[in-house]
Amino acid sequence: MSDSLDAALALHAHRFDDRTRAFLGERHALLIGGRWVAPREGGSIEVLDPATARRIATVAAATAADVDDAVSAARAAFAQGAWPAMSGGTRAKLIWALADRIAADAQVLGELETLDNGKPLKDTLSIDVPVGAELLRYMGGWATKLRGESVQIGDPGDFQAYTVREPIGVVGQIIPWNFPLLMALLKIAPALARAAL
């Protein structure tokens, strides 16, 4: 672990979990096509703790070429990967398992959220992480219930609505700064539930 990270964490009154400290001390590459890869141009971004303005981590900086690689890999997985070929029940179980993993690692995830965006730890531990896990559980339940159907609304015969089961494919997500984990899960969870072709 770097002296810089030790110095940054020492400025907090909280004693950070050893797993949080270890994660921050690792090299952080790009996850593309199920593999951790270095960015094509080798760039990096320093992550600063907003409470101390000290560097807490260094992460890979993706370029347009890296994004193109990620989109191509995602498109291939969407068209031919194992996930869209799974039954809704299997996808649901895996989404629930992810929720369980998030809940089990709540302390570390809460600490990372706090260090990354400056939010009080009590908020990340009581809102961001547990609500994210519950969101996954809720959306996992939809994996077995998504289908096209006609729905009568209002007075009988007056209105009709319908849903179409039509996955749109690869999309980009913009994750806001204030709830990064929760907002990412808000976009990822329904996509995972709906991913079947």
C-alpha cells in the first residue's frame, strides 16, 4: 500500500476495512469481454478523496478505441453469449446471488462509495449499498415475468396498452456522481433481467 493512500485514509476518523485498503492499493484495469485489460494508450486517472483531496487510487483511462472494444465485446455477448440464452429462472438466481454478494460486502462497498464521492459513511451503509442489493432482488424477480402482453387500462373497452418484449441491445450508461453504485445498479439490474433475445 502506498504512503499516499495511508496518509489519505489516516485523515478520516473511521478505521477502514483491510479489504477496502487492499482494493484501493491494486492496479485497476478495464473490464472488456470478461477480461481485465490495460487501456490501449496506457493512460490512467488519479482518484481523489473529496474529503481530503488526496489520491486514494489510480484507475485505467479508457479512450474511444477502448470504448469501441467494449461495445464490440458487449454486442457479441448479447448476440451469442451465455447470458441471453439462459432461462429467466437461471438469470433470476444469478441476479439474486449478486445481490447477496453486495449485501455481504456492504462494509467495503460503503467505504469505497464514501471515499469516492465524499458522502457520509452512514448514508452509504444505510442507503446506497442496501438499496442497491434490494433493487437487484426486485429486478431479478422480473427475469421470469417479462413478456409481451396486452393490458386493459381504465374503463373496459376505452383504452388498451401493450408491452413488447424487445431487447434493444448494447447501450451506454451515464452514471451521476451522487449515487454511483446505486445508479449503476438501477441501469444494470433491469438490463440483466431482460437480456434474453
